[in-house]
Amino acid sequence: MASARFRDLVISIPTSWGTRTELMLFGPARGDFKPSVVVTTDPAPKSGKIDAHADAHEKVLTLLEPKLKCVNKGAAKFGKLTGHQREYVFASSGVPMYQRHFYVLAAPVVYTITFTDLAKNAEAARTASEKLFGELSLDAAPRRPA
């Protein structure tokens, strides 16, 4: 059985399971909550259409949170990168939340960058996510498959 290491923690990986790298960032705390950014990768959709990936991702999100509501979606450009964005509101354990997803196709993968904050901070979160997304760049170094 294979294993994975994160700092001092080692975990055995069950047969047929895999690993993937995620990047997580946390902003300064406001009360008991810290806004966050999570970056993940998935294989690019066979259609090559970024909105197809966003649609599939939304289906998974609605399984996790049936009351998820998309409040904005469409093509997006932040800084040098173009892609697709979606903004959502939902409640997590009764707490109203805001998320903005920016999807960037960089075959053979799609990057999903998710900014999460409390719904009451949605306007500030939009501004902060636009700044953060605007500073993203893709390195020309060879990429590993997802």
C-alpha cells in the first residue's frame, strides 16, 4: 500500500485511491471566520469547453449543498488569464456564505480557484477575489497531468 506525507503526518493510501495537490490560503480572521482561497486541478473536459467543467462542478456542489444558488456566471478575464466564473451563495451549518469560482483551462487540466467568505462580506470578497485573481499567472514550465 502506498502512503503520502504532509509535514510530519503520514497516511496510508487505500488501493484505488489517489492523491492530488491543493493549495489553500487563509486571510486574516474577522471574528471567528477567516476568508479562504482553495486551488485545485481536474482533468480538462473532453469538449475543451471551460463552461462544461463549471457545469459539472456545479452539479457536485449542489449534491453537497442543495440550496446553493448561482448569482452570477459567465466568461471572465482577470489580469492575464481568461476563463469562466461563477458566484454562489449558500448556508453552511446555518451560516450564510459567499463563494466565487474562477475556472482556467490550461490543458491537460482545469484550475479551479475558489474564494470563500461570509455572505455579509460579499462586496468586499468580490473586490478581494478580483485583486487576487488578477495577480494569477500560468508558468510556462511543463505541467504534470492531474
